[in-house]
Amino acid sequence: MIPISSDAKILTAIERSQVCQRPILLSVTWELAPSSGLPLADFYWGNQQEVVVAGGREIEIKSAGGKQRFSHIKREIEFWQDQAVGNPHFIGGFAFYDQPDAPYPPSLFYVPQWLWRKTKNAELVTWTANVIVKPTATFEQIEQLIADRYRNLPTQADPSSQTLPPVRTISEQIGEFSWAIAVQKALELIQQGQLEKLVLARVLDIETEQTIPVPLVLANLQGNYPQCTAFCFDLLPDACLVGASPELLLRSRFQPNQLSIATLALAGSIPRGDSPPADQTLGKQLLNSPKDLQEHQIVINSIVQALRKMQAEIDPMPPPQLMPLANVQHLCTPIKARMGTDEPLAIFDLMAELHPTAAMAGSPRELALPLMQTYEPSDRGWYAAPLGWLDSQGNAEFVVSIRSALITGCRARLFAGSGIIADSNIEQEIIETNAKFNPILHALGIREYIRGDRLTIPRV
């Protein structure tokens, strides 16, 4: 069952563990038939390039929070990559804030016990086993463990056989004051010259009659938003972060002495039209909107500033273009850069500079963050934060976890944010956030609560 080519890796891992007198991470990969079915997993990552699913946790890495959480995770991953045999993947991300006393981990990464990967058009399907090899391990023990994991791989039921439960309640969380008043306060600060931009999120809580079927919600998101990266990440034993993000935080590819970086400035949006001509008219309106172009440029500036702080060489950028999704059109600008480094894990240093960009927080960032915590109705948790994967060869991909919900049994918490600048209009910002709630609402089978600029959701 296990390819003979894996034998040498197993023996190398055992020998290396004995020499180093510490556990060594072994990663063994082999190809499967293109028709191989999707396994049942704790982690899902799917876009137009690939699908990655993973299960179990061979190694788990957490940080205690604080400003050093990115560097702490980097050091821990570096330890396991240092003597690893094969190419293990690390999966995880960070909370929006670095609060050490939050009910969720400020950062969490893990090496899955197994990882299944399918490239675009199913041209290649692989399965990877990750095993900690101790100095006392034998070849037969490791071989048997890998074989057992493959043999006992759980199969996922067809999501179409599941049904979405009826909704019991929907409520919008209100903090010290309503979201509209928070926007008005933000506008006053901006007009006084204290801020350039402030991002404020609304929060919806949904309770259903039965447990929410996460695989069906995920399938709905990926079917409705194929241009996005659909994800599912078990944040806590009973809580799962599910979403479909259009926003790439960073993609990296490592070559000797150079890290190639791709990221995306995403800010400025308008609804889709009811017909192709109306849609085209709205798209042109967005491309020529001074307000949206200003907001977009603020985000570009924040990303460029972070890249330059890391001594990156930035490629010439194209003008803003449209990203049409099922529910909304965005302004986006792809940004590519190169960092001179012999350290693949420099991506964590870059993430620490990028997060949160002006698209998710505002500008200046150091002034925006405390205001967000004051004006928003609840903590963001892992909403609008980095989530993704990296391997041991310098390849990585992280998105910003927007258009997402935290699902816990019969409950789901949704977030939708809007960037407030001097020319913002409260009614238009309500329309925008309504449109941003719709991907998750529709995936949950909810369509009648938010339409246009009407707030028909009961408030708590």
C-alpha cells in the first residue's frame, strides 16, 4: 500500500531522530487515482487552482498572544522544519487582535496527520501522511501507522444529501450604540482630520432549529463564489470558521535568496446589476467613483508601505480593475513583489506588517484599531484575519477571512464590514454591508432578511 519510495524517507527520519536525539517530523506523499473521492476533514481549502483537505493534528502550535505572536509561530515552525524529512504542510492563522485572554486562540497552526490535495481539473491527486518519529521508533511501527491512517481515511458524505435547518432567530448585535451612529462618529473624526479611513463591522447572530451542516454551507459557498477561496477551519473543538474570501493576503514562492510575493488590494464596491447592461453601468460607475478610488488607494498605500518596510522590490502595478462576484463588484489591484532573503519563513515577518491592512482596519492603523474596538458591537475573533497554509519549501498562501461565519452547533455569527472615508454615506454603507452578509446568509438558506437598503433584521 505504501510506495516503496517511502521506505528511504522512513529510514532517514529514524536515523536523523536518533542522531539529534529528538522527535523528527516525517512527511510521505504519493499519488492517488484522479477519481479519488473527497475525504471527511477538519480543514478545507478550495479555489480555482486546487483543493486541499486535511485531518487530525500531529503537531499543534499556539501562541499566548501579544505583539510577538507572529514571530513566536515562526520560531516554532522553524524548529519542526529544521530536521524534517519530506515536505510537511502547516495549516492555520491568526485572530484579528492579539488579545491573550480571548476565548479563542490568538494564533493557531498545526501539522495535519494527513493531507489530501487535488490540483485544477483533477490532473493530480496526492495524499500525504505526517508522522512524528521518535528516537525509539522502528521502521515497522512507522510503516504500520501510515498504512492505518490511509486505510481508515473517513469518506465525506455527499453534501447534497444534507438539508439546511429552519431558522429560529436572527438578531443584529448592538454595542454601546447602533452601527449607523458608529459610522456617524467615524465620519466626524475623519472630517476633523484625525483619521483618513475607519473600517467598522456589523455582526449578525443566527440560531437554527437543528445543527448547521457545515459541509453543505461550504458547498453552497464554493458553488456560488467559484472565484473566491472557500475555507473551513476548526478553530475550537465545537466551533468552525467557514467562508469564501475574495481577498488574497499573500502568496509566496521561494527560490534561493528570493521570496516572490503576490497580494491584492481589495477596496471599493458596488452591487451587481439586474441585467448585463445595468451591471456594466454599475461597473463603470465604480471604476470612476472618486470616493471608491480614494478608499482603494488608501489600501494600496498601506500594502506598499508594509512591503517597503520589508525591503521588497515592488513590480509596476496595473490600474484598478473590477472583480465581479455573484453579489457585488469590487475594485481590486494585484500587487507583486520580491524580497531578497534566504529565509522562506520571512512570510511571517511580512504578515506581521501587512495585518491588518487598511482594507480591514483603516488609516492610520494605530489610531483605527482602538476606535474599532470601541465602536464595534463585539470582538472580531478570527474574522478579517490571516488564514491559510505553508509548506517546508517556501510556498504559502493566506487569505483574509472575510465573508465568513463562526458556526457552533445551531448558532452562526456573521460579520460584514465597510470602509468609512470622508465622502461615505451612511445609507450606502448599509447597502454595502447588507450585500456582504448575503454570501453566508444565502449559504445558510436565508434570503428574505436583507434586501437593498432595508434593515429588516430584528435587533437585540
